[in-house]
Amino acid sequence: MKYYIIAGEASGDLHGSNLMKALYEKDPSAEIRFWGGDLMQNVGGTLVKHYRELAFMGFIEVIMNLKTILNNIKICKKDIETFKPDAIIFIDYPGFNMRIATWAKERNIPTHYYISPQIWAWKENRIKAIKRDVDFMYVILPFEKDFYEKKHHFPVHFVGHPLIDAIASRTEVSDEIFRKENQLSEKPIIALLPGSRKQEIAKMLSIMLSVTNDFPDYQFVIAGAPSQEYEFYKTFLTNENVKFISNKTYDLLSHSHAALVTSGTATLETALFNVPEVVCYKGSYISYQIAKRIITLKYISLVNLIMDKEVVKELIQEELNTKNLKIELEKILNPENRTVLLKNYADLKQNLGGEGASKKTAALIVNSLKK
């Protein structure tokens, strides 16, 4: 069978790579073309465009890059027409993927959506397009099944969260080797996860680093995104107690004592590694004001959304400052607070279900095509 996969972000690259492995297991003769990143490319198939050329953050940024986005959509349609896939698999990235889904449906190409657009957060009216243009939806959050089936009468498959697979399949590195390889001291590590896009990294990292002198007994380690060059981070490395590690976020989290994390998938990844965290978010003023008026969720982190309560502290926009960050970091370093947090993390994992999201999804896709 021929599969065309579209992932437009770092997290999509991760989940796309595991899905591709599962597809090759289920269908050894599979031909795959994809939009994604290095992880997907390492599995096999043919990379059409890298996600670093696609990722634009916020309303204003999207408008400024609209010409590039529209051109990418044109390139994608032409490439699909040439490849003639048996199925298109969309991974999150709804602004782009839903446009392709509409076009694909008109041409009777089977459409599979792995990792639903977060329409329960905003743009719920996208449900009309989803019901019209998506043949099969695979959801990864427990509350999404009820959202789609009970509220919108649209059948979906709950396959569990692929992060559980990604974390379970990694190779453990001993603490001694990890510190030696990355020239780290014996001090406990506080991980800094400022995101993957330049705009968010520049905003978040400066604030995160502003508390480093208040915690001399710890070492701070920046998790470098695979999509960014070392030279970009170099200007932030002015404190001897701050280190940098690129493209080893999971290794870093597995050896960290605490973390400051930009809102997004990384908040859930950090929790699954049992690392107490403070969630940080600061967007451009205009983008934030627009988002505040159309997003009605109580929380911005996946941890709190899944648990439907404040498990981890969220510092958003003006609340994200040096004073508040210092207070909240001190709290999660406190042993009593950590015990409560880790208990909540255990409940979170139980809610997410077990391993096997990638294999379940691949089996469902392949079986649907055989029928």
C-alpha cells in the first residue's frame, strides 16, 4: 500500500516516526512519502518537506507568512496527485491538514486523522469539516472520545497516548554516563524546555534563565530543539551554571529533578518522566488577546486538562515573571509538594491507558484499506 503522511511539528515528527515503524511492521511492502522531520526520515520513506519550513506560531505570525503557507499547500496537493496514495494520514497540524483533507475527500482518497485537532479547545465549528472530510479519526486523550461521540455523534477510535510508546521504547542512559557525556556536574538538574520555535524560545528562555542565580545548588540545562542550530542558543549561555544539550530531551528529563516547561506536548512528556514542573507561556500581546477571547479552557497544559484540576502550576503571560517563577520553582523542590505531585502523575498515567497507540492505529489503518 502507498501512504502519504503529513506532520507539521516536532511532536508530529515523533509520533509519525513511531506510526511509520508500526506501518512497516503491519505492511512490509508499504511505500511512504511524508512531510515531517529527522525522526521520520530515519525510519524510511521519502521526506517531501521538513517541518522546520512549516512551523509558524500565533495569529500574527501566520498572517505574516500566509504566502509561504499557501504555496506549501499547493506543493503538497501536486505531490499527492503524483504519488497517488491509497491513504493520507494527517497528524495534528489542523490549519494545514484540514485544507488538504477537504481537497483529498473531493478526490475520493481515504483520509485518516491521527491525533485529533484540539477542537475541544477552540474552533469547535471545525467538527463540520471533520465529519465531512475525515473518514477515520484516532484520538489520544481519554476525554476526546466522549467529546466526539456523545457531543457530536462522530465515531472515533481511542488508541491511547503515543507518548507512552515513545518513552517506553527509549534506551536508558545511566546517570553517570549522561553527566560525563554532557559535561554536567553532580548538582541536581533543573531542565529548561523553552519550546521548538524561535519566537517562543526567545521569549521563554530569557525569563526561565532569570532565576538561575537564585538556585546555586542546582544546575540548569537547556533542552535544545532539533530544529534549531546551536548558534541560536549561544547568546543565552552566559552563566556558568547553565548548560546546553541538543536533541536529547528525553535523556535530560530522565535525569532531571525539576523542570520549567513551555506549554505544549512537553508538559505531558515531563509528567510522564515523573519530573515536577512549572508550566510557562508567554505569546505576543496581540496573539494572546485574540486567543484569550476564543479559547475557553480552564487550563493550558495537557496535564491539567486530562486531570481536570490544577496538578501543575501554570504561569501565563504577565504572571510569567522572575518573582513568580522563583516562588513556584521553590515549591516543586519542596519534598512534601513533590510527593503530592508524583501521586497525581501516577493517576494521570492510569487515565491515559497503556502502551500500543502506534500499533493500534497502524493496524486500524491497514485493515481499513484491506476491506
